[in-house]
Amino acid sequence: MRPRTAPRGKKAGDAIIIGGGPSGLAMAALLGSQGLAVTVLERAMPRAAARRARADARTTALSLASAHILRQAGVWVLIAPKELCPILDIRVADGNSPACLDFHHAEIGKEPFGWIVENGIFHAALRARINQLGNVRLVIGAMARLETGEAARVYLEDGRVLAAPLSIGADGRNSMCRAAAGIETYGWDYGQAAIVCTIAHALPHDNVAVEHFLPGGPLATLPMTRQRSSIVWTERAEAAARLMYMDEREFTAALQEKVQDWLGEISLAGPRAAHPLSLLRAKRYAARRLALIGDAAHAIHPIAGQGFNLGIGDMGVLAGEIMRGARLGLDAGDPSILRAYEKRRRFADGNMVLMTDALDRLFSNSIPAVEAARRFGLAAVQRIGPLRQFFMREAMGVGRQKTEDRDQKWDNRGRGA
């Protein structure tokens, strides 16, 4: 039965963002900071969402490129510096081999590779920025369906209707927006799970992030504030289930064996959680009056810690294309804006999807010939300065940013902008 609300819907400004998680809030902050009127639709009341975020055992890795976009959104300044832990160096280790790869940020500049922030703190900063912006409003409710025509119309389960020139799907890997637009996906299950937790340790981490590749999957140790580290331990699903079944003492002992002694004695500093891993990618990132961002467009393996950074990249490109269109008198959902967004992001995201998938397949096995080849590769990258610096720029996100900026300049020349 159709809602009794007038079919045209209540005007929701320039864009409706479906999803009140980190991606949706960051997108709203970015567009709102550039003067657009934005409505964010979220299912839960803000206080309930904040409670869930504070209970989240995970952290978010923010690259240098992402930090630049979050500064534009007015979010970065709201994260207290003492809550951000910079990543100054990265070490990549392969099993028990002495071969390793060391990245030092000072080789390419003064800026860190990125920062680690706790999800609850990051979520609070996003909420604080939304509350500062008078042109961004939150609507609590559940979407029943999305229709796109001359405008995007979001029909809520309680009968309300919201309308705007553009809808932005920020509703995660099970996106209703993507399904409503008939956008197909592809992907696969890795047969792995990532166990995430926070540890305290006796020795300082010296702002070093370690990615230790093991047969079951990578174990990442990411530096946090107050002499703690975030652990992302990828294992085959069966092994991960056994680890989650262990009591705290048994689990800590198993983790200590993997982390070894470079951090000294470790102890758990929070709850554990396990997340099944799979790859999902939308075959299109845009449809009529709709753009997909974040996990609604792509969900990748956490092997390089770039999942959320890819979403931030989506936001930067989409906001840039919307503002370019506004200068030409186009509304936010104009087809040319959405075509340009999809063209730029599918190429950039596709490279990261392929890279993370290939890395997991290359390192998560113990075939002797493959082990020898990858250890030779690590040693070669370690010795060749320009190649090592290329990978460091990619880790910061600035290599991809330069490519996108160059593409944008070319597109602008072609359009006569």
C-alpha cells in the first residue's frame, strides 16, 4: 500500500544520504561544509548509535589522503590530537623468514603514513560536526523503498516521503539502495575471519605498524595511544572459531606467540570480535539519481587497511563532481555528475580491489615456490629505493590522489571548464 503522504515528498535539500554510519556522516559533513543542504536518513536514534560505536572493538586507519578530505569536512579538527596515533613506520614480515620490508615516512616527507583512531572517538567527532552544521539534518526512520525519476524519492516505513535531486547509498554491503536500483554485484567468500581486539603491552610500539603474513592470513599490529595496539588477526574460519572459543588466558597466550616479543608482555585491553571476510563489488557505482559510496559500492579484504579510506576517496570525488556541476548550474543528481563520479572511482577502487585480493592469495599459503618468489620480491623492493617510495606513497593514498587529480584536470579541459 502506498504511503498517504503527498507523492512528491518533503523536500530534503540537495541530497538524501541513506545510512547514518561513518560513511554517511562523513559524506554529510563534507557536502554540508561546502554549503549544500543535506538530509541523512538513519535507522537508530543518535544516542543508540553512539553507544554501539563506543562498544566497537575496532579502530579505523586513516591515510594521509583521507585526513585531507576530513579536514575539508571540518571533522579532523574535532578529533583531539591525543586521540590520534600516527603511523610513522611500517614493517612487512613474511612468516618466519628473515626477509622483511621496512617503510620509513621520513624517506618521502614529514607527514605520517596515516593515523589510527578508535571507532567510538571517530564516530563522536562525526556527530559533533553534523551538530555544528545547520544545513544538515538527521531523519530517524527505515527506508521502505527508493524511487528515482525526475527526483530521488525515499519512502519510509512510517509513511513519510523524502525527495531530493540526488540519493547517496551509504547503507553498507547489504545496500537496499543498490538493490532498489537493480545494480548487480560480484565477489566471493575468503573462508577467513578477522579477529579484532586491543592489547596493552610492556614495551612501546614506537609508532610502527606491522603486517605479519602467515599461512592462515595476515596479522596486523597497529599502534594506538596510551601504549596500546589494535590487532587484526586473520585466520581461516575454523581456526578463528577455535580462537574465539578460548578463554582470555588461552587467547592471550596464542596471540603472544604470534606477536612474539617485540612489544614485550601483552594483555587484552578490551573485548574480542570476529568478522567473516568476503569481497563484494558493485558492477556500477551510480544509477539514475543515485550514487553508491563506501561498502555499498565495494567491500574488500582488510589486508592493507584501506577499506574505509576507499570510501573516503569516494566521498572526495563525489563532492568534487557535485560542486563542479553546481558551478555549471547543474543539480546534484545530474547524469553528467554521476557518470564522471563512476568513471573516476571504479578505476581507482578496482586497482585496490585487485591488489588486496592478490596479496591475500599470494601470502596466505605455504607453497614453497610461492614462498620463495614473494620473499625475493620483498627483498627486491627493500633494495630499490624508487620502488619502495612508490609503495609508501600508495600506503599514504597520495599516489592515487595524484592520479585522480590529473584525470580531473584532463576531464575539465575536455569539458571546457
